[in-house]
Amino acid sequence: MNGKDRGDVRPGARVQVVQKQDQTSGKLTEGIVQDILTKSSHHPHGIKVRLTSGVVGRVKGILS
């Protein structure tokens, strides 16, 4: 599960996301998914989500 398929990302899941301003540096932010913002079933750069902290970013990893 790499965060590119919408079916792998669930509200309540702990994930690592990259925010828009951190795309060049690759800095990851960890948090819990509140909302899934991407409507398509797959996105090559990762599914866009909103975390419970309010951070919006694309999922780069799903933590167990």
C-alpha cells in the first residue's frame, strides 16, 4: 500500500503525507486521515487527504 490507490486510504488511518510547499524537499508529515479529497480511484502522485490537524497533502505512506 503506497497511497496511490483510493481504496487503500481510509479515514482514521495513520499516514505520512507531503504538503504542497514541501514537495521539493520531500518533508513528510504524519497524521490521521480525516477526509479523502481525491475523487478518482488512483492518482500517480498520491491520494490527497486532510488530516485531523487540518494539514492537506498527498499520501506517501500508510503506517500500520
